[in-house]
Amino acid sequence: MANSVPEVSKRRRLSTNNSTTQQQQPLLPGLPDHIAQAILSLVDPSSLYSVCRSWRRVIYTLSFPPFLSLYALLSSPSSNSVEFYSYDPVSSKWRALPATPPDPPLRLSLRHPAFISRNLPIQSVSAAGNLVLLAATTDKLFSALSRPLIFDPSTSGWVFGPPLATPRRWCAAGALSGAVYVASGIGSHFSVDVARSVEKWDLRSKKNCSPNRNESSGWEWERVSSLKDGRFSREAIDAVGWRGKLCMVNVKGDALKDGVVYDAEKDTWQDMPQGMIAGWTGPVAAMDEDVMYVVDEGKGALRRYDPGRDTWQQIIESDCLKGADQIAAGGGRVCVVCRGRIVVVDVTAARPRLWEVETPPGLEAVAIHILPRMTQLV
């Protein structure tokens, strides 16, 4: 018939109507959605995710309390590029982060012919609920970042931070109480002043950011008390925020090392306690800036620091943890990068559990962070 609707159009209309009907259905029958969301927010997100699509969408909105996810810098063994991903523990899926700003282009070099046996460092921290990229190296062996690059999970967007007084690499990088710190390292060439200098940038003034231009206004780096010498410019190292202090050592692994502690309230540096530095035999991270963990990269032992006794207490030992490169702690979990793999330890269990999170096919982990999940619709 001339006036008949094609079958394809009928199916499309029917599908659209069903979709509209589903979107209009209340989250909980008989209740306004804002009250239903308040009730659902008391339920484990993993349980909500498996019930229906409308509940699944709710847990990724700004109004729902964000659960923690794993953020990773990943790389292919055959490539020199770095990719940014987030692992959602509720859906057990990896998602690529949105592309970084195109101007200026991000040029990070992970491998170089002059460093056959090791990767070039790419230094990132988590601060105030954001992923912050602080320092890296170009293929010409210069500093790759003149200012930090920040990813905000609540907006799923990137923005640039304020310019560093001296762009640097091979430095100490850490976060404490919502502020980011860079210490020592080198710029385009070695300088004693840079090797001793320490800069602080408070992300809590983030409201002054200008996201449309990928620029920042009102953000500034602040110079704080300098190190007494340039011993901390030897390696790219983590400065660990812990109980109002920033703790760091000058070399990685089980080598003889120097350690210092920065008191943020007093703006002073002091020597690290002997027991703390003696047990610093691998990568270290602090859970909620309160409990410090280390993975002995040679023995594969995860330990917890006891400040009262100035000792490290063993939690678990496993071959899976040998060769640990970097760790992150949050939500009762310690996540460990071991030769490109990601191993997770539940430190809240009476008998700590250990399992591996598989990376996306063809990619290996370079660094990991624990941050709130990305806001999105699924």
C-alpha cells in the first residue's frame, strides 16, 4: 500500500518508544528519583550494577557517591607511547581516558636507545581526587612538561596546571593534604639550585581553573624550604605523603640510601628515622596518608610501617610481588605494578588476599593510582 510504513521504520519507532519508556521509569516505583537515589546510595554499587540499566546509570552520576577505581599509565612493549586507562572494579572493565589536550601536544618518551635496560621515568601522583602528570622526558632527553597535566574524574576532562618555575625530570614527586610537591631533579641541565629546590602547588584552589582554554588562573607554585644538598637528583623517586609529612629516599630498591622527612606545618626538613629508612627496600605508598606500606622488591614481601616501634611488620610474601616497580594504596587495597603486571592485595582481610588484574591486551602497566571513578553514562 502506498501509505504503509516500511517495516524498518516500524522497528525503529518501536525501539525508540521502548527506550523512552525505560528512561521515564522511576528508579524505585512510588518514589521521586532524588529520594530513590538517596536510598540506592546506601547499597553496594556492585549489587546495583547487576540489577538493571537505570540503576547502572545512577552509580556513574555526580549525585551518587563515587566508588574507587584504578587508573593506570599503560604502554605497549613494542611502542614508545603511553596510554591512560581506568579500570572499573564494579563492571570489571578497562576504559580509555579521554584524549589529552592537543595543544601543546603531549610528547612523553618511555624508551631511549641510550637506556636499553630501563624505561625513562614518567612521574605522576594522585592529589585531591585528581590524576596529576608532573614530569617526564622527551626523545631529546629534555623535560617533557613545562606545567602539570591534570585529569579530573568528576568531569572526565584534562586541564593544565600552572607553569613550573623550572621544568624538571628525574625529580622527587609527591602529594600531601591536597598539595603537589616536586623536589630536586634536573632541568635542561644540572643546576645545584634546582637540585636543592622544592616547590609546592595546592590543588584545592582548583575552582579558579579555566577548563575551556585548558589553562589555569590563580594557581601558583610556591617555593618551600630547600634540601640541604642535591643528593636527591639521582633518580626519579616518589615522595610519600604521610601524617602531615612528606617522606622520601634518594635511590630505589635495596641499595644504601639517604632519607629525609619534610614537615609541612613547620616547613622544615629532618633525617628519616633509622627504622623507616632501613625497611624502605622497594616502592612505598600511604593509605589515606595514614598507614605506610612497602613492597620489598627482592623478596616480594608487603610490609606495614609501625611508627611507635620504628619497624616494618610483614603482611604477606609472594613471588607475585617480586620485582615491584610502583604501588598505590586506597580503599583497603594495595595495588602493585610488578614488571608490567598489576597485583592487588586486600590488606583488610584477616588473611590478606592477593589477585591479579589483567591489563588490556597488548599493554603493560607503567604506573597506577587509586582515585574516584569517572563520571559517565553507560
